[in-house]
Amino acid sequence: MVYFGTQVGSTVAGFAATWYINNVLGAGVFGEFSTAVALMFWLNIPASALGESVKKRMSEGDAPGEYAAAGHLLTLAVHVALAGGLLAVAEQVNVFVGAPVAPYLAALVFARAVFDVTVSILRGEKQVGTSGGVKTFERVVRSGVHIGALFFLGVGIAGLVAGYAVSLLVATAAGLVAIEGRPAVPDRRHAVSILEYARFAWLGTLKTRAFAWTDVMVMRGLSLSIVGLAAVTKTQIGVYKVSWAVASVLALASIGIKETLFPELSDLGADDEYGRVKHFVTEGLTFSGVVAIPGLFGAVAVGDTILTIFGAEYAVGGTILVVLVGARLLAAYAGQLIGAINAIDRPDVAFRVNLAYVVANVSLNLALVALFGWYGAAAATVVSAGFSLLAAGWALSTLIGLPELPVGEVAKQVGAAAGMLLVVVALQRVVPGTLAWTLVVVGVGAAVYGALLFALSATVRRKSLSLLPT
């Protein structure tokens, strides 16, 4: 709950900044900023892979100080080189993004790398709530810097990228203070162990990046191609990423569950307690869609109007939003299964699952974006998410057997969401179609869903009551 609460705080801060940026600069500039961030996240793959490896090795309880130090040293070495490479091809980077941001982007790549490994160390110490707090702190600082820089200085995309880098460095300092253990001098064995796990974990990171950012990279890349393989504007990219941000809010519960369960599953996996591993995976699957399922129904009913929070031009993203919420829902379930595979120390199996996903995702994006533009990007995302779920389920079943699938609980969530949809549609017929009234309808719908689910599901009732203070 602590981790989930911090993620809610982070989301609120992020939404405030996203709303302000889009209202001040418009969807076109936000599309440029999204392209720069997409490039950063792809270049950040080595740091994320090293971070996953550090988290795993530290959670095993052996020589955590040595692994923490080795992780930081390896990350610094790799990303100093990457930042230098970016500066060497600055002109090409500026053309791809659509604005002169290469020096700031190089700083952002470096700052993101040291931030990610710091957060991974906290998670390796099982400080999941603290790691979420550090991420929330970074998001709040970033939102404050972005809003302040736009309001007082009138900066453009370069200022947004630079502000992002500053917020990461400030949050990294806070994260380093929160680390409980102390670094120790590592030897070759610790570095090799991290790299051994990372050589499989990097594809898991690539999978995450592919899910979140391949569509942006492909849309921008094909639109810049000499033969014009896709006609996707920077404005459409901006609307697309706003839709993705809204859809991502609905994945917060699943992400919090996965991050909280990983250290526990890792401990159980080390002791070969696979029965308990499967029990916890079932628990994770039960609650992964508890927010995303009603979100999908809600997006169908009022998604286009909700997007006008960011401006009238965003209403065109209503269909995109529905598809992306579906993708986030499928990915939420897949994430629980892949997390379990990694937790039982089978990164080789997770590697193969993620490789299949990345190939499918990139191939589908290249084909469907060329054919259908931004609708093709959304379709590629949801289809590849479904493929990932099936592949992860099959892989986990070959390792420890498939955990019990909470079909009944998911059906109850769908039933409650369907009841909510009926109420929302009925209310839409009698209230004005303005944004303000739509938000009221959304609030009523959420209350109806919560009440119906509480009535239908004994599991939800038990879990909800257990969270109340005694």
C-alpha cells in the first residue's frame, strides 16, 4: 500500500505537469518532448538491465554492499560512453527529435542511469515503499521544475529535457541517503555475477521499453523516412502519448503489486518453495486488473471527453485510448508472470519470452504503422501485449506449473464494470456532455463499480477490510 500510495502521488504530479505542458506548448511540442524521452529510454536499457541484476543479487542477501558498489561503477562506465556517443552524433539526434536538444539529452541519459540503479538498490534492500517514495519525489521535482520553467522562463523543449535531468540528479541524491547498507569494495566476482544476470535481464528491460516507446520511435522514424512510409505528425504523437499516460494510470495497482511481490518471490524461489510462489502469483493476478478493467469500460464510454482535459484537440485520441487501456490490462497480467519467472532466478527463460515479445512488437509496429498510422501503432501494442501474456503463461507452466488462474474473481470484476457502464451510459443521456459533468459521471461510475465489486467478491471484501486500521 505504501508503494501504491507513492505511485498515486507520482501520477498526480505527472498529470499536473503534462496538463500544463500541453496547454502552454501544445501537442506538437509535447510530441517532440515524447520523442526525446523515447530515445532516452531506449539508450537507458543497459542501466535498467544492470539495475535489475543488482536488485536480484542484493535481494538474495549475499554481499549487498559489494553488489551495490559494483552496480554503480558498471552503470557509470557504460553511460558515460553512451552520453559521449550522443554528442558525437548530435546533428542526427536533433533531426530525429525535431529540436536542438542533443547536449541536454546526453545529460538526461546519464542522469537517468544513475537514478535507476539507485532505485534498484533500494528495492534490493526490500525498501519497496522507499523506492516508490524516491520516484514520487523525482516526479514532483520534475513537475515543479517544468511548470516553473514554463511559467517564469518560457522555456521550450530544451528546457523540458534539461529540467528532467536536474530532477533525476536531485532525486538520486535523496535515494543515496535512504540506502540502509553501506557500499563495500567489490571484486571481479561481484561484477561478473551482475553481468551474468544482466545479459538476460537486458531483454526484459528492452521489452518494457518496446512496450512503452517502440510506437513513438517507429511513428517518428517512418514519418521522417525518405519515401514517407507513414504520415504521423508530431501533434498525433503528442496526443498518442497523452492517451498512453492516461492508460498508464490504470496500471498503477498492478505495478505496485509486482514490485512488492518480487523480493518475497525471490526469497521463496531461492528455497524452492514453488507452491507458495504460485499462491502469491495467483494473488497478484487477482488484483492486477481491479482498476484497469473498469478503466477499459470507462474509456469506451467517456474516453474522448476525458482527453479534452488536455485541450480540445485531444478528443481525436478517444479510440487510441481504448486500445491502449486494453494493452495495459493484458500487460498487467503478463508482468506478474514474467516477474515470477525472474524471481525464481530463471532469467534465461524470461529472456526467451521477452525476445519473442520484442520481435513481435517491433515487427507489428513497422508493418501496422506503415499501413494505418497511429491506429496501427496502438493495434501493434495491444496484440503484442496479448502475445506476451500467452508466452509468459506457457513459460511459467513449464518451470513450476501454471498457478491457479483467478477466473472467477476476474469475472466478478468484469461484471461490476459492466454494471458501472450501464449507469454511466444512463447518466450520459440526462446530463450535459461537458467535461465537468463527464468528470462527475466518472466519479459516480467509480463508486458504483466499487460497491458492486465489494458486494460480489468475498476476496475483495476480505482484502479491503484487512487494510483498514485496527
